Amino acid sequence: MITIRIWVYDGILASGVAGTIDVLNAANHLSAREVTRRPNPLPMFAWHVESLDGQPVRAASGQSIVVDGKIDPRKRADAVLITAPFFSNMDEFIGRREQLNALSSALRRQRKAGAVLATYCTGNYLLAEAGLLDGRVATTHWAKAPDFARRYPRVELRAQEVLTGQDGIISGGSVTSYLNLAVRLVEIFAGEKLAAMTAKSLLIDMNRTSQASYAKLLDDHGHADPLVARAQQRMEATLHQGFRLSELAAWLAVSERTLNRRFKQAIGLAPLAYLQNLRIEVAKQLLESRPIGLDVVGQRVGYGDLSTFRQLFKRKTGLSPSEYQMRFVRASVADDMERESHGIVD
């Protein structure tokens, strides 16, 4: 029997516990159905939900999570799944040094004993704090990627990917990737066939390989540089026009070199890279908001050459503009219809 230990602590997302167990339970039922000739077949997977002190924990939603026992790094485990914390500011989570040190020590011991380690979303911070991701590939929630990269430069971060794996450590992206992660554990320990059956029975999309189409390419103007803020405002106001760095620098009365340097210091991007992200973000909003022709979208964001626009859009989002529109416009239109039905007018 494969033993999966699910480690929990205060502030986690409750869905990561219940969802993982649902996947393992489904795998057990499907596996038993395949071996009905055997009398009383044993379940394929066993799981134990554990906390540091063996007491229930409180999820971020306030829900109480009942546990099966205390985290003991000496207990045998085929895999340990670390649930993800829900914190807008990860400094608060990392500041809980006593909890962090205890979990890190236990993880390192389980890793040394040969257990597969798995986590998703912000749980990757815990593996990184334990030093277990140094020199290895990993992913995390796309919105946390810049912060994660700054904190852990020795990790090979692949923030666009939904799942990564190296040396027995599996890393999932944003929140619901715990479902993909759980199916991957089924695949590792029980084979591809059972994993595929489990994913199909629970309608889990294992072809979801990229977070890019969901990612927001730009943060708000979260810096204190007035020159860069003026440059951003100018770019937004003239988005449909062509762009020359020399013209923007002249408009701001600074050198191109100064403008490049200030941009990189304030937002970590050169002006042209920022402009490309800005154009794609606006294009995404246009494609989501209503049925609209690609040529119109391209013109509004400053791309007369549709081939160039298509290539850049797909590189940034992982989808072609038409694929993106098909995936996201329906939800947007449905929201508008719902608002109209309630007499809400913008």
C-alpha cells in the first residue's frame, strides 16, 4: 500500500486537503474495480493528514481541518504532500520561524529517507526555505513568481508551467494545480493507466500545461519613480501608435540610457519589454470583453502586422488570440448578461 502523508498547518487552503484525498480515493475505487477477481483487494493508497502538534488546524477560510496525528519525520512515507498557505504577503508566513524551521527539518529528513515531496502554489516557498529546491526546477502561482524569483535565485523557476518535477520533488503552479499534482502522484506510484482513468473520472484536465494564459503580465504602478510613472502613462495614452524609445525619452527630456536604467530599477523591465506586456494585457481585455475582430484588436494596441501580433500574443500567453477569446470571452459575456438581468449598468 502506498502511504501519502498530507501535512497541514494554520492558514492553509482547505481545498488542497479535501481535493487531494478525493483524487486518491477515486484512484482506490478505480483500482479495486480493475482487480475484482481478487477477493477483498486492498486499497492502492492510504493517506494521513498530519499537523506539527497533532491538533486540528484552522484553514484560511476559518474552517477546522481534523488531522489523523502528529507530523513525525521518522514515520515512513512514500510521498509527503505539503498544503499551500493562503497569504497575500508571504513575509508573514516566512516570519513564523518556529513553524517554518520544524517543517523544513521534517521535510529534509523525509527527503533523505527517499520520500517523494510534492507541493503547489505558495507551498513552494516552504520547499525553497528548506533549501530543497536549490539547483532544481520549480513553479509557483504566477502572481507570486517575481517575489519568489527574488527570494530564491538558486531555484530554476518555470512560472509558466502547471507542474514541474525533478529528483523526486514535484512542484505545482497556482491553487487548483493540487488536482494535477495528486493525479501525478497516482501516476508515479500506480502507473499512467490508473492516473488517466482517475483524471477522466473527475474531469481533471491533465493537458493543462501552462499558466501563461491566466497570468497578468503587469503589476499596477507599484513604484515611487515619477519619471517612470509619466513614461507608463504616456505609453498607455499612445498605445495605438508606433513606439520609438528616442521619442519617448525626448518627450520626457531625458536620455535613452537614463530612461532604460530608471525603468529597470523601478519595474525590472526595459521600456520595450514593458510596452509589449502592456499591449498584450490590453489585447487580452479587449478579447475578453466582447466578440471583436483580431485586426481591430491589433490596431488598438499598435500592431498593424497581424502575424507579429499573433506570434507575440502566443509567446506571452501560450494561446493564440482566437484560442484565448474562445476560452475567456464566454465567461465575460455571461457576466455582462447577468449584470444586465439585474439592472446593473456601468
